[in-house]
Amino acid sequence: MEEERKNTNSIYIVPELLEDIFLGLPLKSILIFKTVSKQWRSILESKLFVERRRILQKNRRKILAAYNCNYCRRPSIHPESRFEGDEEIVYLHCEAAQPSMTCDGLVCITEPGWFNVLNPSTGQLRRFPPGPDPVKGTQGNWLLGFGRDKVTGRYKIVRLCFRDFYEFGILDIETGEWSKLRTPPHIMLPGSKSVYVNGSIYWLQISASYIILALDLHKESYYGVHHLPATWVTQETQLVNLEDRLAIAMTTKVGPEWILEIWSMDIEGKGWSKRYSWSKTYSISLAHRVVVSWLWQRRWFTPVSVSKQGNLVFYDNHKRLFKYYSGRDEIRCLSSNICVISSYVENLAPLPLKPSHADSKFSTSSCRLFPTRGSWKFKILRRNVSILNVLFTSAYYLSRRLGVT
């Protein structure tokens, strides 16, 4: 009889329905629900759920900026975002001068002797040595890249060395192991900023001529992007990922007027038949709206994101953030003192901790995003997880599936 009563009172929700419910929950609730049961944790950390949630969050892009301070020993996220105009800014505690790379909401920050990979959404931080063996040469002579293998979903760090010695390697974040890459077809100058777009990392080199070198992270093979008129490329040209397309932004002077031009790349065909074409997506007059510096000062503008209405958010190298409203042909300055890193989207991808990984505790300051596991705040949060909310949400989704109103 007791067993029958227990079975009568128990509630079973099929995993598929649970996954649909979790998709609509806020981030903090998802992180707390990971501690409720092993089943819930396995659902929330499964590759299928992480990918579905990532695609869903693509329409809710924010801006990641450096909160330039030494408040924390290691990179950490600020507990609260802020709004500049109608753009939401997420701040990362780190030095603005530290080299950083981003991909799908994950951040890779380099420091002497280490690569720090941070997931601001989950609060996980992993540290990796810059190579399988003691690294020779200085970090300033490296060409770096960070991106995601589109086939396996694994995140990887690329390190190319052309000075002092030749060494080319790629690190798999999931295994923590380095492997060798083939020698690139072009000798690249160190310091070129990398851009990740749809499974490949791109580097733009500007010297006597220009070169765009690309690396397919799954095939681990190089290819070149050509058919780009050299007249487009100057020292102020910026290579960016704009809405999952490789784009080039440059500021040109046409007569007395300064123009911000953005060209986006389209790829047609596959393999050896792959063709590249460029189309002008924006041509924005900066005259009388954005003060462009004197001729002897370098000034460039970097696009960040595009809204559903086609409005463009961009920043300059003088810490100013702008938004261009295409319908009204209007530019507004959202902030006059901000260190923009990139666009930002929530990502629940776990960063596995392997025996080969270094000590990777997520150190933060008093502005902690999440309470530590042993703190009284965490215990109260876990004790007071509202199961009723989950049940009500379950009933709501279930009624929708059954057509009950």
C-alpha cells in the first residue's frame, strides 16, 4: 500500500518536456536547477540543450566591455549589466590592455605563461599553458586565434610563431591537449588581430600588400581569401565578424567628408570551386555627427552588431560607442568612455576540467556573480528553489501541447 501511495503522489515529467521548459528559463534559474538532480544536470549540460539554447540566445545579443581595473586577480564578470541607450552592456573585470579573443560568448584572455578561457555565463574559468613544451620567444611575436569547430562543437586556441622560431600549434579546450599544425602558406606579421566566423579563423595582414589568411578549425587546413581590391585596405582597416559574416570596416575621406564603409563577404560553392564576393552593406557619413580626429591622428571604427531593424552599433579607438539608425540616417553617441571587447551572447557550454588542466578555480572579488558553493547564500538559494514554479511552468507547457486553454 505504501508503495502505491508513493507512486500515486510522484510526478514524472518526460526529459523532452523538461528540456522545452528549461529553454525558456532565465540563466540564474538554469544554473540553480543544475544542483537539483543528476538528471536535470545531464539535460542542462547536454550538447543538444546547449546548442538549442545558444541558437535561441543569438537574437538577444549584448555588448561585452572591459571594466578596466585590477579589482580581481583573474578575469571575472560584473554581477549586473548596464544599459547605454537601448544597448545592454555586460562588463568583464580585466585590464583593457590585455589581449583577448571571443567566440560565441566565451572569452580567451592571454597573460604571460597562460591562456585563460572564461565562460561568463556559467562562471567557469580554465587555464592552459601556451604550448606542450616550454615556449620559446616572447608572446608579442605570436599570431593567435580562438574559435569553435563547427563539426564537433569543440573550442580551440591557435598559436602561430613566425619569429625567433617556427612553431604552429592548436589546443583542444575539451581535452587540454596541444597538437601540431602544418606550416602556413604565408609568413604573417605578429600582432594581427584574429576574427572567428563560421568554423574558421581569419587574420588580416597589412604591409606592402595585404593578405587574409584563413584556418578551417575542423580540417586544420589553411586557405587564402583573395579578390579583395587593395584600394579598400589601409592601416585603419578592421576585420570583424558582423552577424556571422566576415566583414571589413574602413574609414575613407571623400573630398572634405569622412565615410565609414563596411563590406561583407559572401561564399559560394564548396571545396576548390569556392568563390568569394564582397558587397557594400553600409556607407555612413560621419561629417558633422562624429568628430573625426586631425589628419595626423589615427582613427578607426569597429562594427559590433546589427539590430533587427538594421541599426548598426560601432565604436572607435577613442573609447566611444555609437549607434547608427539607418531608417533616420542618424548617429547617436551611447557612451564616451567604454572599452568594448565584442558582441556577447549567453552560452551554457561547459568547460570540462581534466587532470591535464591547470588549477582553474573561478576567483572573483566582492562583486561576485554567483555565490560560492559553500556559502550561506548558496545554501539558502538551493534550499528555496521554487519547485512550484517548475510545476506551474510544466503545467503551462503541457496544456499548450495538449491544446488545453
